[in-house]
Amino acid sequence: MKIGVVGCSGRMGQMLVRRILTTDGCSLAGGTDRPGSEAIGKDIGALAGLDPIGMLATDDPVQLFADADAVIDFTSPEATERHAALAAQAKTVHVVGTTGLNPAQTEALRKAAQHTRIVHAPNMSLGVNLLMVLVEQVARTLGPDFDIEILEMHHRHKVDAPSGTSLGLGRAAAAGRGVDLDAVSARLRDGHTGERRRGDIGFAVMRGGDVVGDHSVVFAGEGERIELGHRANDRQIYAVGAVRAALWAHGQPPGLYSMRDVLGLG
């Protein structure tokens, strides 16, 4: 299976290139970077810290989507929206790990998925997706008598907050309770806030250092507390999941899928 990478010179892009080149059944279709990037015209293997492979980075995603069976995308919301349209046109599998998409951009993925296979997940790791299933089950079992708080910490360079994974965990908790996350989300607390509103799902965000990603979900009741968590020590887990998603989606009908689908978690 030929897999391409958009944003191939970034940290995730480099990891994806290395993973594709070392995964049985995969070959690298190519890689792109933003126009004007210093990576354009350089060997993709060398950009990823490997020996040269004779394939140069370009700034032409149109050609990449035409040449590849699948393209993996950990870029920006604006770029991902454009890439989804290219995937729909070329009928190419589009694996999206980009976070921070607004409702219009998410809707663009849904429309593109009418014509091709798109896997969109706020987090590609097996552990996090299992955690989301557990959070939904616990929220359903405990009900609103337990307050739910979601805590996360990431490196100082992360630009969106709460993280896509935190919001995914929030949606899982809300689904367990049968409510809309937007109606119960509590993201900003400062000053005299008053008592906590029953049924809210709270978010707390920390940024600093080189933390890959820490997430905890706290269910706090009267006299007891349950905590579920995940710690990511290596971004390679996201590359492993993304390549697995591409291989899985290649044999599926058009549609918008999640990592739950890929991993058979229901």
C-alpha cells in the first residue's frame, strides 16, 4: 500500500515517514510540506533522520493524493480541510490526526467522506481510544451524582486548548450520560465562580516543557473518587496508530471512521 505524508518535515511527519518505511505491506508514496518551506526539494529520508531514499519533498499535495493509496495528515485545520477535498476527488484514504478543527471544518470531512474513506481521530493511540471507551462506560454507570473533571498537560509548543484528546474524552463522557458536551462543558474558571453546576464536565489545561501528552479523567463522588488516565511517553504511538488506520481503511467503503472502528472497540 502506497502511503503519503503531508507535513513530512515536522516532528510527526518524520515519525510517520520512518514508520511507513519499516512497516510490512507499506511503501512511501511521497511527502509534501508547505510552500516556501526549507524542506522542499530535500530527500524525505534525510529529513526523517534516515539514509537518503531518492524521494524529494514537494509542495504539491494534489499530485501526492493522486499518487497515493492513502495520505496521513497531522497538519493544521485549514490545511486538513483542503486535503479532505483532494482526498474526495482522488478517492484516496485520508487519515486525519489534526486537532482543533471547527464545526465547519469537521463538516467538510463529513462531506468528503461521502466519496472516500476518512479516519479522523483526536488521538491515534490504542491506549487513549481504549480509555475513551472506558470513560463512556463509567459515565453511563455512575450518572450525574459523580462530577467529571478532565485534566491534561502537553508541551509548551502546543497551540490548541483543550487538546483534541481532552475533548474526545469529554464527548465520550457526555455520550455515556446521553447529553451534548457543548451544553455541559465548563472550560473557564476564574475568580468567584460560584458552586459547581450539577452535571457539568470540567476541563483543566496545563502547558510546559516537553510533555508528550498526559490525560486524566476524574469521577468525583461523595466519599470516593475514580481516576482513569493515560500517559504518552513517545509520539511514535501516534504514528503506529495512523499507519494501522491507513491499512485498515483501504478495504472499507466510503465513510467517516474513528479509531474505535479501526481497533474494533465499538
